[in-house]
Amino acid sequence: MPENEKPNNIKMREHKLALINQKNLSITGLESVVSVNANMLVLKLSEEMLSVAGTELHITKLDVEQGIIEVEGIVDSIKYSTSQQKLSLLKRLFK
């Protein structure tokens, strides 16, 4: 089975990440922006959530229809989590 297909033949949107000098982040395959502030972005990809932590983060380009986001700032970490873990993550963000 091709890696970009789910078992029920629904195609998943592939995603790509490019981080340049820890300051410019480009992501394709974006489905939605869940949360954003100067220190954390939480993004929904096809089957997982992506958390980007850093300082002075700001979105320079966002096109949800094309699935593209570009971010500038100091990126300290990038972490994937499954859809089941997203509720726990959101609870921690909004304490």
C-alpha cells in the first residue's frame, strides 16, 4: 500500500518541513492552525498535530487552501503528537 494512503483508500495529505538557520520555518501539508502565540504554534496536519516552540514566532505566510505556512522567529523545538494526544497538549497550553 502506498505510504500516502490510509487503509480505507482515503489519501492523506503529505507534509514537508524546512527549517533554515533555526529562524525560518516552512511547512506544507497544513490542514489548520489550532493555536498561535509568540512562543508556540500548534498546527493540524493530516493525521497528527505539530507543535513548534520558540521565541518571537510570527506567521509570515498562511494559505490553508494550499496547505502552506511560513514562520519566522527562533525555533527551539518541533514536536509531533497524534490526534489523541492533542487534547492533553491543548490543556497544558491553556492552563
